[in-house]
Amino acid sequence: MNDPFPSVTRRGLLASSAATLAVSTALSGRAQAATPPSEPAKMPVTITVNGKPHALDLDPRTTLLDTLREHLQLTGTKKGCDHGQCGACTVIVNGERINSCLTLALQHEGDEVTTIEGLGTPGKLHPMQDAFVKHDGYQCGYCTPGQICSAVAMMGEVKRGIPSHVSPQLGAAMRADNMEIRERMSGNICRCGAYSNIAEAIAEVAGA
Ligand code: FES
Ligand code: FES
């Protein structure tokens, strides 16, 4: 029988396939290098932080946490997990505590944000800051800004009668005991384990 491809050998076919693959890989690499992924257009947002309005142009993917830390240099708010699990990034927005790593800055047009820098100053501490100092409510201090912001907003939740799992029928009066405080603060993790002192500090303010 006549060979339909007299000049094609197995070795020649493999060599030519390898050469084709090398050329196409090089070309596709060059194409990728020539077209870097484009950045989304910046978008304007105005947020009031600690009483001061800030007009910003931001990549729409920027979180509120990164906006505070990297655009406004308010580094008191900490980045722990960046996934909504530790509470280190807690700030107060329109009176409610939120994890700033889980929300985009553009969602906060016109909002009032309070960070740890806005609660008090070294010369005039907020009562909750004062109580944390008095009760040693920290060790390394990394979780502390989030703990304090969370505790301040939590007191507001209690005043508004928002119930918890420990006090499902809670009215305007808070039990202010250890279990209640620990339940309400359970979204704020302290890797140093300063929970007892944190609860004591909050209980003192709650009692007052
Ligand atoms: Fe936001 Fe951990 S950094 S919850
Ligand atoms: Fe260190 Fe809370 S004081 S993580």
C-alpha cells in the first residue's frame, strides 16, 4: 500500500508540534503583557469622619477600612482578618457599629463615621477609653480600638432596647452583667485574651 505521507516521520511531527507550541505560548505571553488589566474608573464619595467631611475619589472596590487607613491616615482602626471575623476594624457609622473591612466606602455617601480618633483625645479620653485604661482592658492593644468603638455603640444599642441572645426581652434596662456584656461583645476577638478586664471596663461604664 502506498504511504499517503511519505515525507512525515514521527520524530519530525513531534519536533514541529513542539515548535508550534513554543511560538503560540510566546505570542500569547506577549499579548498578555501588552494588555494589562484595566483599573476601574475612580468614583467620588463624601464621608464625614469624626465630624470632618472628606470628598474623595476612590477605586469603587476600596473598603471603608482601607479608606480610613490609607486615604485619611486614620490608622487607629486596625486590620486584623480583613474578612469580618475579628472585629478589629469596628467603627461607628450613624450610631451603629460595623466591621469596616466588610463595607465599601462608596456605600457611605453622606454617612457619619466615628473612629477611635474621634471618641477622645489623650488629654480628654472618652469614658470608655478611660475605663479600659483603668481596668487594663488590653495587652498588645491591637484589638482595643475596635473593642472600644464596639463597646460605645453597644451601649447605644442597649439604650435603644435592642435585645441580645442573653436578654431576648431586654427593654431599656441592661443587666450589665458579665454574661450580657460578653454576649454583646462577642464579635470582637482579643487574641491576648484580655476579656475579663474588657468586660470589667465596660461594666463600669454601663453601671455609671
Ligand atoms: Fe474586619 Fe477582622 S479586620 S473583622
Ligand atoms: Fe492584644 Fe486584644 S489586647 S489582641
